[in-house]
Amino acid sequence: MSLLHLENLTVSINTADGPIDIIEQINLQMSAGDKLGIVGESGCGKSITALAIISLLPEKSIVSGRILLNGENLLDLSPAEMCRVRGNRVGMIFQEPMTALNPVKTIGAQIAESLKLHLKIGRKEIQDRVSQLMEDVGLPVRRFPLDLYPHLLSGGQRQRVMIAMAIACEPDLLIADEPTTALDVTVQEQILDLILDLADRSGMGLIMISHDLGVIAQTTEQVAVMYTGNLFETGPTAEVFNQMAHPYTHGLFSAIPKPGHSAEQERSRLYTIPGQVPEIHMRPDGCSFADRCGHALESCRTQDPPKIDLGNQHLAWCFNPINRTDKG
Amino acid sequence: MKSPLIKIVNVVKDYQLPRKKLLEKRPPFRALNGVSLEVERGASFGIVGESGCGKSTLARIVMALDKPTSGQVYYEDKELFGLKTKELNGLRHHFQMVFQDPYGSLNPRKNVLGIVAEPLDTLKEKLTTQQRQKRVEKTLEEVGLNRNDIVKYPHEFSGGQRQRIAIARALITRPSLIVADEPVSALDVSVQAQVLNLMMDLQEKYNLTYIFISHDLSVVEFITDSVAVIYLGKIVEQGKTRDLFRNPLHPYTQTLLAAVPDIDPSKKRERSGKKEMVFSDAPPQGCPFQPRCQSATEICEQQNPELASKGDQHVACHHV
Amino acid sequence: MWLSIRGCGEVIVARRMNEIFRHGLEHRSFVIGGIITLLFFLIAVLSYIWTPHSIENLSIVNRLKLPNATYWLGTDHFGRDILSMLIVGARNSVIVAFVAIGIGIGIGVPLGLIAAASRGWTDEIIMRFNDFTFAFPSIISAIMITAILGPGAVNSIIAIGIFNIPVFARVARGAALSFWKREFILAARSAGKGTLRISFEHILPNIFSILIVQATIQFGIGILAEAGLSYLGLGTQPPSTSWGKMLNEAQTMLYIAPQLAIYPGVAIVLTVLGLNLFGDGLRDVLDPKLRRNR
């Protein structure tokens, strides 16, 4: 049964020069227990997609398409109904653990917030659940009493508290927006493992948003690559990473310094994608990547790229993908 | 043999923590615990560590922006902290710094000309307005920006471009040494590659010496030829980048390298335990990594290992 | 701001000021506030050359006349032309408030900058002086000062000005402290610049907008403070007048001729409003981040 289905999701905002699409025609599907990664650089729209799902977009946004959570279109819900979804059926973890917690509330109170809001249970039971959640996220209550304030915790510890808050009501879907970007690499390892453990144990779906291809490789089974608000490539993570079809994905991959590079004799340079990501209001016609793409054809600059099915649920939106094994 | 460009000898830096109670005596926080390094001219030296290890403190001390509690820093045989302020400021154009935050390291109220030209203000030779402007324009072109950008303000540029402006500012006095403190950490992958390539090009062109500080191991592996790993204010391993990454000797270095998520999805790592490992503080006379170390034994609690050589590498560990 | 882009060549400076001006004209608060403020300043200046009638002309026979051809806003209970009184009052209120801010900024801001730059004992001493001054309730102290020094406009300026100093010192210090932590200050230090130069070249331009906003607030307070002092008979002395003094004199006539209080009251409200708008607008206009991309 499909857990989440984004159908032609488009978010635009009104600017002085008219409405501009921030994300365009996003189509993604997830079943319960799936782990989907969304990868891209700044401005690609990955965070906006997440915010659209839980309906926390900036005020002047216009959303079209459908967001189906367990078959129900979230866009049809009233704000009050949406509040019952947030924290209850969909949980979210944010990037900056240092600022995402309220500095004047105890960690116990913050974890209890969504429990109090969504579940009709008594105070004692809430206490018990909060203690259990703290254990689940690896913060034993003996060492981390519930009346601690966030500033006494390290970044990794705060992130664990945020995770506890997000899963408190046992949501069907957990969205993690760059959860470890601000953390040290050894802490990142622990936090990612924790998230994966929790996802496996509860069977909830996981959306992992990151710009770090390593994180995506290690935590997801499906991946979607975004650029300036469009989907460029989707498919099983292993498939996409081993057989990159879209020139952008390929460029992204090539630009990362690989381990073992220091063993080379030559001080070679990194592969770079020429140019830079266009501003949101200056996106060119046709494929927005065309003027930076080594594979570009004439049609790329004038028409929107078609969806190509490469088999194995691997899709790319491109006129001239790499390793073209078109099955259409 | 030519002396190294930068020589850091046994630098210790203590910070006095604010008192919680009125007459409480708090022991100082030791950010750097006897760090010594030598960097040759033209080298690209990396300093790797996680947050709180002291690498940024070290960067500021090398740049003489902070005084060490004890220890010396030599720039070409001149001990920086023994000089008078005027003399020290006179030397500053030889070493410049590039900072991490491309948003915070540029004064939002100054335009590019004002920002990039700033280090020129304190040079002994005074330039005319025109000379100043010409020099800024030339440097901007060298870092891949347009000379017409001089009238623009920082907020009109992207993160990668701002970092180029910061590099231009560091470059304008033709320094010998550039200390780069996490210069690409805040940038997107593709932009990061451009900036790293630029830094390598500039190094070759001007025979620059880099001290490159980062927590990102892949970046450090790429751009440096020697590297030192810092843990809690102490260098625990040091050597040629190639050697250290291929064969890390210190348990901490091994932990760091193992923690980097592999880009190959088929190589999924074994999951670690989920418990938040809170490490009790190591006994002060022992090895700082001891509470976390798998191979720790009794001697590790009693004696802080010194940096000893093992072949071309230097490791501070009792069990190597 | 144009000082901070020194050495850029005269062309760039002129271009920038031109830009500020043109950009300013697009900003509503700036324009409306600017016009109102300018108007009142001009009226204040005008009072030195001309007023419709002399305010020293008492004409009991014409007392409490309603607005007519000769007396455009009517007369007060002594037969003096209200409009002329407002004009002269503008001068006293505006000048007092303005010079008082000048004292506050001229002494307070450098103190604040020095405190932020030096930290340690200097900072402590400056801030304790600040606290000391704050501890005195300002109006009562202003009364005390004018009582000691004698009533009059000049002494009002001193009294009000003294209480502006700790306000600006504290605001400047607080804002400066947050900028000292920024990385571009480290960059300036690594260029070899000293703290004094950094304070004026880097810190001051960045805290300018905060100071402007504070100045407009203090201006409004200054006008009201002067009105208060005059109300108590300690500020402007006869035969001159100020809006506060007009309010004072209108007290006894409140039920018979409320307009005597309304006119100066409205004048005060408009001036303070105009100034606040102008201050907000100026802050936005000077912020390079709010420039529209060309």
C-alpha cells in the first residue's frame, strides 16, 4: 500500500515579477518502510518538497498537485486537520540541532509536546513514554534527566532529542532534512545509525534529504536527484549510483574528491561542472541544466526534457542521458 | 637546509572559564595542549579534527590574532609573539587567512573594492587610489570574478563567489602563507570543487604555502600533502597525506576515516550501537582518547603518549 | 557610509549617494517621514525670520478668537496668534531635542564603542557610569538640574542631553559587541588594523542603522521631555514659547477653549511620528542588502 505519493506537485511563490515555480511537477512514490533519499545542491528544492508535505511552506506559496498520505490528499485538509497530521502521522527532523530546540523549555517538556497534543493519555503515561523515547534514542534517563535544558547538551545529543520529538507519536513517515550536516563525522555516524534502526524497528517510511552523496548511499534504498526545482533522476539508490544516467548526477558525483586520490602522483584537479546554479527567477527555457551540460543537444535548450525509463524503476529526465539504454 | 616557513613550538592555549559561583576557582580549559609543527615553504599542510579539538584556535594563533598561553610561533625565524605590535603588523601581509563562513567574513556594508583592498591599507608603501583599484581588479580576475564587481556588495553574490572574494582579499598582499579555516565547508559540492581547483591553481602560480583546516577528510586528502590529526588539543598523528590515509595508525584517525559514509551503496557499513556514548573525561595525565579507545590499557590512563615516529609517520599512542 | 568606501574614487562615491537618494524616493516611510520632518525643521528655521504676528503682541481685546482672516488658527487667551506661537514653539522644541541628541550621540556613542572594543576594566567603568546615570529617574533629574542651573532653553538641553548619553552608550556598546564577534572583523585584524580604526571603519557603519532608529526615538522623547519641562515652567521662559509651554498655559482654559491644547498636542504628535517614519525609512535606505538588484 502506498505510503506517500507526490503527484505533479508544484509549489510557486508570487514575486514582484509574477509567480515563479520553486518546485515543478514532482512525482515520487513511497511504500511503508521505504527509505527515500532526496539529493541536490542549495536551491534545488529538496527542503521545499519536505515542507510541502507537512504544509509548512512560506505564506505566499501556491501549491498544486496532490500529496497523498496513505491515500488521503493532504492538500485537501483544513489547517486544523493538517495540525493533526504534523507530529502525529508525519514527523520531521531539522538541520540545525543547535537552534531547533526551544532554549527555555526542558527536553522532557519538548518531547512531551506532541504526545500531549495528539494522544489522549494521562500525565503519568506521558512521562513513561518520554522516558522510553529517551532510551530509544540512546539518551538513558539516568544520565540525561528530563528536566535538562538544551544548552547543556552537545549537538549530537540535541539531535537525538529532536529525533525523539519527531517519532514520539509513532508517525507513518519520518522526514529528515539534512539531519547530520551540522554534526561531526563520528557523531553523524551514530545519528544515521540511530535513524535507520528506528525506521527499521517501527516500519515507518523515511525521507532522507541531504547534499552528501555518501549519506544518501548509506541510508537510502531509493533516491531522487533534484536541480532547480525539477526532478532529474530517480530510482533505486544502487542502480542510480552505479549507472548514473543524468549528466548532472554524473557531474555531481565526479566533483567529489574520492578517497585514495592522494595516492595519485599528479596533483590533478577535480572535475567541475562549469558555471553555477541559476537563480530561481533566471531559469532558462528547456532543461535548466543545458548551458552547463557537456551532453547538451539543441532540443535541450528549447523543450522540457522527456522522462526516460531505463528499466528497474530507474527514470531520468533528459534528452541525452549517459549510458542510454532506452526501453521506451 | 632552508628553515621552514612556519614553525610552531609547543603551543599551549588555556581559556579561563566564567565563574559559576562568586568565589569558585575553576581550572582553565586547555584548548591546545602542546602543539608543535613545521610547515615548509610551498607545502600544503592539512589540520584535521572535529569540533572542539582546537583547530580554529590554532589557526588564530598561527595568524597571531590570539596569544598562546605558552609556546612560540616562528615565521621565517622571527618569533611572532616576541615582536612589538608595530613590527608584527608590518609582517602581517605575509600571512593571510580565509575563513569558513562566506557570509560572515565579508563586511556587509562595504563593497567589494573596500573589502578586497583592506589589507593594502596597512602596507608600508601607500598606493594611490587608482593603483589600489587596479590591483583589486587584477586580483579579482585572478580568482575568476569580473573587474566590474568592485561596486557590488556581498549580498549580491552567491556563497562560492563570496568565498572567491575572500580569497582575493587574502591574496592581494602577495602573501607567502594562507591559512584556510574550513574554506569550503559551507559550499555546495560543485562549487566546492571550483574553489578547491582555484586554490590549487593559485598555489602553483604563486608558490603559496597553505595551512588547510577542515573536518572534511575527503577534501583534506585531496588538497594537502601532509596532514596532522588533532584530538582535544593534541596532535595524535601526523605524516604525509598519502601515508596517513592509506594506513592510519592512531585509533582516532582510524575511527575518523571509518566514519566517513562510503559513496558506494553496496558497501553498507555495520551499524554501531545507538547509545549516546558520553565519555567521562580522561584522567589529565593520561591519553585524551583513552575513554573512547578500543585498545586502551592501563598505561593509557597513566601516561599521555608523546608523538613518536613510526617510519615517516608520527603517532602519539602506546599501542602502535 | 561614504566614508567607509574611501579610496574608491570620487565617481563611485557620487554614484552611491545618488543611488541612496533615488532609492530613497521609492521608499514610502522615507519620503513621508522625510517631508514631515523637513517641514518642521523649515518651520523652526522660518521662525527666526518671520512669523505671521509677533508673539509678544498681547491683545486682550482679541482673545480666544476662532480662526479668521487675520489670525489663521485663532488666538489664545492673551490674544496671541496661535499659529505664530506654534512656529516659534517649533523652534524651541526641535532645537532642544536635536541638540540634546547631539550630546547623547557625540559622547555616548564613542563611549559605547570604546567599551565594546576594550572590554575588561574600561568596559566595566564605563558601564557603571552608565548604570549610575540610569539610576536617576530622568524627568526628576532634569527638573533637579534645571532647578539648580536655572530654568531656560539651554539648561533644558543640558539636562535632557545628559540622559541621552547612557542610552546611546548602551545601544552602541551592545550593537558593537555583536559585530566584534564576526569574522570580517578577524579579517580586518589580520590585515593589521588596530581596534580604533576597526571601530570606526567597520563597527560604526554597521551599527549606524541601529543608532539612527534610537536617535529618532530619543528625538521624540526629547520633544516630550522639553514639553514636560516647559509645562512645569522649567524649560523655555517667556516671552518665548514652546509647545510644552503652550500645553501648560492651555491647562486652565481646557474646558473653555480646548483648541489651545489640541494645536500644540497635534504638532508634537506629528513631529514625533514624522521622525520615526523617517528614521525607519532611513535605516532601510542605507542598508545595502535592501537595494533592489539592478
